Amino acid sequence: MHTSDLTPEVRAALSKPRPYPAITLVMPTDPDFPFSEKDRILLRDLCTEAKRRLADDPEVERDARLELRDHRLDPTVIERAADPFHPDDAMVVYVAADEPVQVWRMTSLAAVQPRVEFATAFLTRYLVAAEQRSKPYLVLVLDQDMCRLYHGSVRRLEEVERDGWPGAPQIPSPEDAIPGEIPHAAPYEGHEERVEQYLRTVDKRLGDALKEHDGLPLFVIGGDKILSTFKGLTGYENRIAGTLPLTGMDNFPAPDLAKRMQPVLADFHTKQVAQAVAELEEAHGHGKYVGGAPEVWTAVADKRVHQLLVEEGLMVAGRITGDGRVLEVAEVPQPVTLPNPKPDVEPPPHTYGVATDIVEQLVDNAISAGSRVLFVPDGTLAAAGGVAAVLRY
């Protein structure tokens, strides 16, 4: 599985309460060599650390401890559960008693620290934050013979092959019954109506996809005539972030199409960041601005944030109060037991209770509260310590 498959329904299923412990493993991976020797060593170390915690945790019931230790927390089992054909630069593994192991790949533009997390639910915040960091987008390729939808990020583009995609016309063309090509033949009577009916079907499917991937920018590729027709009938013209001429791209492999998209995406993101910073400055003048991790954390907890801006390389550690509203920022501690576990070494006293994934939690909480999230280049929010927000009120 990949973060592009993280629909609201899937996320809800992952986040549902489970018998303790629901174990989440997080680790960086080599995107070019799936399960390289380095990856295997790190995965083995994570499993070793998880087993140590199982043995030391009095809240884990004996049957669950034995099943997890002997049948789930096994590098070989985890490797078999992974998709070998879609590697990426980070991986999240979900392990629970009486459930198959789940392995999720993700693109992470920030450094990923190896982690072992025990909770009463799988932690989706790493996937959610990685999806937002990867600058996801949708591409619709319009063609009267076949329309295709793609889900992309900065490092990958995949064709959607479900929910009616790719979509071919359901009403056959009378021209199909005539053998051989008909050079320079005029369109048959009713041709335009057929195309419009087809595009309305495509538009309905597009609406379902936009609802599933709420907030993602949409880029549409097509010839001048079909683009004009589509814009005249679509109910989602306000979601279109840009258009490109077709020029044979209806048959482009996804990697080639991704390369064709790069200049358009770069231009879009530059304008997107500039607009967000302008909105931030305007909010400052109207008293709807907060900056700095502690203030933003409280605003997100109170569900007051309209748009959250985070620098791409920001790392924050801290302690969170019992009611979850107050963040006490702390120095980011270095991993002690990972990637090379040392069972006899305890963390320094000042690191107890310090969460090192504050950015991931912040993004996850903001998405859950219906806030928009935008990662911006490092240095954009220097005056605010790397994180700021526009408030709803």
C-alpha cells in the first residue's frame, strides 16, 4: 500500500480502537533497492526493540505477547507483506494480534526517524503528514476515446484503475462499424452530443475522486476543443489548477507524463506558496494569525485553524499536556535504542515524555479538524519558527 491509497475510509479503519498494543513501526528505506541489506538490518532492529518493549510492558496480555513476538514481529513476515514493485523512501508497518501485517510505503521529503510506537490504535499521522509533504495532485487526461485519471506526488505518478477509471465511452460510435480509416471524414451527425454525454459521465466520476481526495489541485490535459467542451459542462471548473495541451499524452506512460508535469507543478507551487504567505500577512493585520509551535498547537487543538503552514524541514519535539491543548517545546533528542538497540541503556532523564513527532501530530490533528495544510520551503516562516497559521476566527 502507498499513501496515495489513504482514503478517509481506509484511514478510519486503521485508526479504529484495537486491543493493546497496536504497534506502529516507522523507518526510512532505500527507494532504489527495496529491502536492501541496510533496510533489513534496520527492520530487524525495530522488531528487536518492539519485542523488548513487549517483554517489559505489564499491560500486554500474555497471549498477545506470544503471538506478536513469535508470528508478527518477524522481518521475513513484514517483507512478504510489502509490495516489492512500489518502493519509496520510507515505510510504516502496522502490527496487531489476530490481524495480517500491513506495510505502507510513503514519500517523505524530510528525514524519517526510526520509531516503535505502542498504542490502542494504529498511528496514521506519519502517513498523513507524508502525504501532505509530498504535494499530492490529480491529473485528468481527456480524450474522446478514453479518459484517464492519475494521482501524483513529487516523486511518483500512478494511474487510477478503480471506480470506473480509466473510462471509455459506453455508447459506441457509428464510425466504429465502418471498416478501415476514413481520412478527412466529417463527424457523423450527433457526434458532439455523444462526446458531451461521455464527458458528463467522466465529470461525475471526477466529482467522486475530488471528494475522496478533498483539496488536491487538479490539472486537466486535453485538446483545445475537448477542453473547451469539458469546461462548459463540468461542475468542478473552480478546482482546475491548470491545463495542458494533449499532444499525444493520452498514451504517455506515467513516468513520461510526470516529467511533462514538472514545470507546471513547479509554477503552481510557487504561486501557491506566495498566495499563502500573502494570506498569512493579511491575517496578521486582522488578528487571525498565530506563529510558533506552542501557539499553533493550541489553535489546532481548539479547531480554530483555517490554514496551517509548515516548513518542509521542520522538526519539533516537546511534551503535551494531559488535555492535549498545551505544547512545551523541548530539544529534539537523538535516538538511543535505534537504529542499533542497546537494551541496557536508558534515555536521559530530560527526554522522558518528549514526543519527537510533533510536526506529524500537528498535521494529523489539523487535517482531522478540517484545516488546510501546506508545506512551504525552509526559511519561508523564519520569523515564526517554521510554523504559522491563519485562524478561522
